[in-house]
Amino acid sequence: MSKELGFKIRRMREIMGVKQEVVADGLGIKQSTYSDIEAGKIELKASDERFKKLAELIGTTTETIEAYEEGATVIIVNHNGGVGTAAYNNQFTIQMIDDWQKLGDLIAMPFKEQITLLKEQVAELKAERDFLRNLVEKGK
């Protein structure tokens, strides 16, 4: 494994807010040994099962780690469609966005869905209001 891949692993771990100790424990190695992996001192091939396990422990995929580029806009999206902050749990995935329009659309998506739902609820309430008005007027 090159130092570059070790750097990418470290950056993704930091972005996800996962401590080295957590990954080391999950891999069954010492924290100092894991630190050597991130420093590129220990060979870890991209096809290695340990690399897949490491990515899983961080909360991402090997493909995302390999594709990471310093300076790219990195956002973390939960599986329910909402944008979240970095956190270690498997409910989040990482997406790297290099187009600001795509980023805006992705962030706005859950809000657009909420607006649609609220509009439907308002329409239902208006229909109920009209129904109740009619009942009151018939009772007069």
C-alpha cells in the first residue's frame, strides 16, 4: 500500500469521526499497528479482505476511500435522505461532490419532500375546514 492510500484511509476515518482505536480493535490489531497502516508502513492491498473490513469499520467502502481526493467536497448522507454530520455508524454513506449544483440539489432533496408532504397536509386540512363550515352553516 502506498503512503497515498494510507493518507486516504486516515482522511476518511477522520471525516467519519472514527478513532484509530475503534478501527484497530475491529481489525484485531494494536492501535500502533493501525497507525503504521495509515502511514503506509504496512502493506495493505486494495483487494485485501482487511482493507474491506477497515472500510466497513470506518463506515464507508474501499471504492470511496480509493476515490477520495483532498479538496473535494465531502458530504455525509444518511440512508433516509437527510444530510448529517460525520458520525461513526452504519446509517451514513459518504459522497464526494465536485459540482456545487449537485451538492445544492442533494441538500435540498429532503426539504423538497417535506414541503410536498406539508402541502398535502394543508390541502387535507382545508378540505376538512370546508366540510366543517358546511356543517355549521347547515345547522344555522
